[in-house]
Amino acid sequence: MPKKVLVTGGCGFIPSNFIRHLLANTPYEVVSLDALTYAGNLENLRDIMGHERLSFVRGDIRDHDLVREVVADVDVVVNAAAESHVEKSIIHGGAEFVKTNVEGTQILLDAIREAPVDRFILISSSEVYGTAEAAPMDEEHPLNPRSPYAATKAGGDRLAYSYFVTYGLPIVIVRPFNNYGPRQHPEKVIPRFITQALSGEPLTIHGDGHASRDWLYVDDDAEAIEAIITADIDGLAGEVVNVATGIDISVRDVADSVLAAVGADAELVFVDERLGQVDRHIGSTDKLEQLTGWRARTSFEQGLEQTVEWYRENEVWWRALTARDSVSSS
């Protein structure tokens, strides 16, 4: 029988692309659970809401009763729900981030204690590592989160691991590196650069632009998560796995690449470095390949070209988000 997969935060950037991937490439039924906060945009799934294998539940992973009810009817949980706005965590502190990223994870974990599932996949973050002490960073790299957001992701990450150790639950912890692609909120750096370039505005860079990241195209991330669902759980339970490309590119070089891809000649404006900035991120890809056979297959040039084209064709989508954010912050 096809699996039924619960994807929390399903209207967000990574999970909405993952849901599309599952519906297009697998026979799985999918349940999308989302509270529709700033990061959960219903438009991300609007055109597939009528799909016969997709059901949508509006709700919060901090709602104990709702979570118990939904989890009792699925085979796999992919917890991708998160407060993920780094700048917001720096300006306002970690309160909301703790509630969703730690407490919400705890509620889901306790739900699968009551109603066992085939596997529970926690979408953590490479931000838990902080700045690379060695390159590339493997899964044994120390955890040195440098923002309240990153610290709460580390908290949920380690809480999930403790439920594997304590209760023997089929937990897999996934640490994706910097995703980019269609449907990413314009507050993130690559869509911000793209939308600024398309609008004829200067591209704003924090610091001098030397900070580098391992840029992962979101469709590759979706393939990795599917591979983790498919692989033998005996080899994966209790494991932490990076999802990365093994290549890092500086923010300044990304800005130049965006301008070239858009065909714009905009100014680069350098502003103050963001508090808690991470200097370098580059991930080891060996472990996930050994466990599942997965390796990223989209080059940065290919992924950026596809991303620019999507934002060019979906101006109404991103302008609506930008306008909404402008109103909410005023």
C-alpha cells in the first residue's frame, strides 16, 4: 500500500516544493499541515489543492489534540514546520522560535510515541553548525548556533535525537544547507537579489560579501528527503545527515551571478554586517550518499537560471508578499 506522508509547514518554501515532488514522482498520499503564518503561503499549493492524493489541514503543530489526530492516520512524518526568519529572531528574540521549533517538535514526537509511524524525519538546518571549523563540515562538526533561530533549530534537533535514544523511535535528522529555488520568501538572500534586480533596485549585501554558503537547489533537497523515506530505516534510524552540494559560493559572487542571469546592471550596496553572521558554510555529502545513494545533481548555474525564470514569470506572487510584509512592518 502507498504510504501516507504528513508534511508539517506544508505551505512553506521547502515543504511545498517537497509536496509537489511527492505528488509528481511517487504514489504516496500527502497530508499538508500548516498554521499559515508569514512563512506559510497558501498560494504555494493553490494550483494543486484539488489533487486526489493531497489533503490540507489548517492547524498548528503546537495544538496537542490536532497533532494526535493527524499523526494517528499517517505512516511517515516530515516535520518541516518552523519559524525561520533569522532577522526576526535577532530583532525580537527567540520566544516564538522556541514555541514552534522546540515545543512544536516535542508535541509531534510525543504523538508518535502514542501512534507509532514508519519514520519521523526532522528537517533541521545547517545553521546549527555555526561557522565552519573544518571544510567541508560533516555531521560530527560541533554545534555552534549563532542566532536565536539557529539555537532553537539545534534544540529541536537534539530533542528528536533524544527520543531515538530514549524510546527507540525511528528518527532521522536532516540538516539541509542553504536552499534556494521557486516559491522562496523574498526576505531570503537569493530571491531578494532576484526581485531587487528585476525591480531595477540596488542589491543590498550585508558586510563585504565574502561570507560563503553551500547553495542547494530545492528540488534536489526534495529528492533527498524522498530517498530517506524510501531507504531501509534500519540503516537510518538515529542518524543525522547533511543535504548539501559540497561546494560553497560567496554572497558577493551570488549577487554578480544574479545580475548576469537577470541581465541587469544594478549597483551593489554594502550595509552593516548582520548580528550573529556565519562566515562559511560548506557541507560534506558523503554520509547521505552512503546511506541512500543520493547526491545533488543541479549545478548552481542551472538552479539559478531556473529560479530567476520562475520569479520573472511570477511577479504577482512575490510582489504580493513584499507588499504584505511592508504593511505588517509599518
